[in-house]
Amino acid sequence: HKNLHLLSPQQVELAKMLVEKGQSHLFEHWPEPGVDDDEKKAFFDQVTRLNSSYPGGLASYIKTARELLADSRAGKNPFDGFTPSVPTGENLSYGDENFIKFEEAGVKEAQNAAFVLVAGGLGERLGYNGIKVALPFETITGTCFLQCYIESVLALQEASYRMTQGGQKKEVPFVIMTSDDTHARTVELLESNSYFGMKPTQVKLLKQEKVACLEDNDARLALDPQNKFRVQTKPHGHGDVHSLLYSSGLLYEWHDAGLRWVLFFQDTNGLLFKAIPASIGVSATKGYHVNSLAVPRKAKEAIGGITKLTHVDGRSMVINVEYNQLDPLLRATGFPDGDVNCETGYSPFPGNINQLILELDPYIEELKKTGGAIKEFVNPKYKDACKTSFKSSTRLECMMQDYPKTLPPSARVGFTVMDTWLAYAPVKNNPEDAAKVPKGNPYHSATSGEMAIYRANSLILRKVGVQVDNPVKEVFNGQEVEVWPRIVWKPTWGLTFADIRSKVSGSCSITQRSTMAIKGRNIFVKDLSLDGALVIDSIDEAEVCLENELMCSLLYFSNMNILTG
Ligand code: UGB
């Protein structure tokens, strides 16, 4: 009470609410007026931010936290009444007729899409201090993830425009969700690289706020151990992206600009855009309100399983069940072995790779009701068996793939399964942990992520008729990986199967020890026999035709602006 004069009238109300909600411990240690007054004001500035950035404010946060903590303590099963089963979705096989048809439909639709990258996480599992999107996704050209994403979006935009022959040229929006951990470094990466060729106005950054930590089952907010005039905060999870998009007004802007799709994707999957055109095609052709991209999943792999959940009351939904919940859910519902592989060598539940395609209008309709709030969960680590205290503070979390949980049964929720080699190579684990991954399960490390790029490009070239040598096995950072020829190309060269097929002809071969980097749009490869390193760097307007046998240690063409060669 003695310190109330330091606060604005709104902050006084906020203080009263906190006391009523059992949070008086936050001020108990406050000294007399005149001592640490600036710190006290700063404390309330922080609490005001925490209050305004959470849908429903801190009162709502505390209420939900109490309910979820009580459920957790009672060991309540979040899937009570639901039985899991394997859902059916669209299964695509790279390069077949169906795939080509979906890719074509997807490229046409791409100019009606907005792309949203969630990049607020620091990636504790990776043990890297920088932002993950600044890491190279392969080391032949050293291109970082963010550059790869931006160039892919630009290439898709251009291809879509060309395919629809002369309609209005649209700039597809590119949004990045950042957090306090990643914001400044993401801005710096963009600015110091001229936005990797994208117009700065095309890129929007939305920063997510952290949420208050909870110190006990009564949802008392935790003070920061480093500063008793601050509430301790932690990330709320990638689910924040929905409320941020809604509150930013961007969804309405996109609706007014005639857009139809919103694509969400994660920070370190260098294969991602090989799967995007066909998946947009599936959404457009099947009329999916929600389309989740998936790959075959190895049992116990740290990716969620796409599952059909049917309730005893008849309701059912197709939803991601997170990797730590799938095993207990299966064991509790008549699958005594839990999360295990079936006869195919994979889990029967497709693995969620957290790339979502939402149809814009139904998305807006849903968010009008929810404001973008996503069903949350809490995951406290208890000190003792009676679950009375925590080892360290916890907080509420939410995941972007839980969006369909509030949808009505009439919503068209589907998924698209792609080959893993084509669609998914995340960089999440540090080398030590990756080396401990059970044999046969993916490492999800920087090493495996990079090798997956060369493998995918080699396999794609094989599909268009190039004779690419088999890989050799090597061990790097304690991980045994397949090393294919180091083949990379710019997205403008080959975004779709049809693109790549049109640029490769004759009888081509590439040996395992070779490296090839294609950095230009109109480079045609004909009767190429490569045993060495070949780097071709040409401006987009130039047309380059490689026709000769190349047996070289290093051949480097740069800035070619000839018409044929
Ligand atoms: N992220 C944010 O933007 N903000 C946050 O607060 C947290 C994260 P992780 P996770 O790839 O296959 C997900 O940590 O959460 C961003 C799915 O839940 O890499 O363990 C962060 O920057 C899981 O179902 O992954 O697992 C990153 O871009 C499965 O699909 C993204 O969110 C798994 O990813 C994911 O964060 C997967």
C-alpha cells in the first residue's frame, strides 16, 4: 500500500487483482518508499506487458494455470474418453503422375499464399547460442536457412506468376515470428544481407512475448532468481503465432488482397520447399481447411504422431499427439506395447513435421471466436511423488499444431505424407545427443541435416535420369551417415520436378566424389559426365548449356552472361 503512489491508476487495478489472486508474495519484500523506486516501477511495467500480451490478461493466465496444474497433479489424462486410431490422408510419391499434378496445382496457387516462419525458439537441444536460421543448411555454398527460405519463396512467387501467364504480379507476404531471444539477431541478419533479395516491405516480423513462470500448484508467479523486482518468464511456445497474426491485423489485410492460404513452417528444415508446391496443390484440390505435412515416423522419434482421436460421445478429430504423449496414450487404450514400429518398420502414425497449410477464410472465422488462443498445457517437473513442489518453475505452453483442437467437426482437416528424404531434415540435436540416438532412428543434427540435402538432390537427379553414384558411409561427429555427391542448386533453378526435368537431358553421370553447385536459373545440363567439382554461377538472364565431359579437380564459372556456351 505504501508504494501505490508510484503506479498509474491502471497499474493500481492490476496490483489489486494480483493480491486478490493470491500473488501478494510478489511485493512482500518491497522496501519502504524511496528505496528502489525505479525497480518497483520497472516491475510494474513488466507486469503490465505480461498482462496485455496474454489473451484475457494475467487473471486468465492464473486461472488456467491453476486448473491445468490441478489436472497434472491428479494425473488426469488429457485424452480421457478418446481412442486413437490411424487416420487416412494423401500419400505422395515424388515424381509420379499424381505428384506432378499436385505440384502444378500448387505452383499456380502459390501466389495466393502467405508464408509464416516460426523462429522464436533458441533451440536448447542444439546447444548453439546464435539464431538457428543463421546456420548454413549446407556447407558447399554456405547458404543459411533464412536465405534458403526467402529465395524459395521468391522462386515460387516467380514461378506462380509465370504459370498464370500475365496476371497481376503479386508479392507473397513473408512473416517471421521472433522472440526476445531471436528478434534483434534476426533483424540484423536480414539487414546485413539486404533481405536476401526480398523487398523489405514484403517481410514482417512479429515478436512473441514470454509468459510468467509458476512456482507452485497454486500458480503463484515466480520471481526472477537474478532480480527480485522482476517476474521470471519463459517462452510460451510456437502456438503464439496464431494470436499474433490475428492481433496484428495481417489476416484481414491478406483477405482483402485476395489471398487464400497461410503456410506455417519451422526454422531448420532445409528440404522443406521441395515438399511445399505439391502440398499446396493437395490443399487446393481437396479443399482442406487444415493440411499438416507428415513423413513416415520411426517409433519414439521426437516428432508428434498424426492421430485420429474418437471420443466415446462420437466426436472425432485428426490431430497431432506430441511425441511424449503418444506412448502413454497408446498403452492406456489397448495397445500394450505403446509407441512401436509395425511391420513396415515405421510407426503406423505418420510423423508431424509441423508444416501447416491453413485456408485463410475459415482460419479467420475461427480466430474471430478464439482470438487465436490455443489450448495450453503444463509440464511441471515434480520434486516428490506427492507432487507438492517443483524442481524448477514451470509455465503454460502452447503448440501451433493444436490449432484444430477447437474446430467444429465439419472442418476439413487432412494431412499429406511425403517421403522423408524429400521433405524433412531438421537440425535440432547437438552432436553428443545425436550420437546416442538408437541405431536406425534419425539423428536430426547439423550433420544429418546437411547430408540429407545432398541425398535429396542426388535422388531427384536420379529420378530425372542422371546416373548418380551410390553414397559411401562415413562417420562424422560420432554419427554414421551416407555421403552422396555434394549436389546443390538455387531454388530458381529447380523448384519442382517438372522444372528440373526440363533442365537435364541426354546421358548424364556424376561420381560419388563430385561436388556440383548450380547458381543460376537458366543452366541446362546435357550429356554431362562429372568427376570433380563444378560451380556454375550465372545471372538469371543468361542461358548456359553444359554439354561436355568434365573430369576436373575444380571448374568455376562465375557471372556468366553469355547466351549459349
Ligand atoms: N518456436 C517458437 O517460435 N517459439 C517458441 O516459443 C518455441 C519454438 P522446436 P518442438 O520438427 O518435427 C515441434 O523446439 O517444439 C519455434 C513439434 O511440436 O524445434 O520440440 C522454433 O523456433 C513436433 O510435433 O520443436 O517440436 C522452431 O522453429 C514436431 O513436429 C519451432 O517453433 C517437431 O517440431 C519448433 O520448435 C518437428
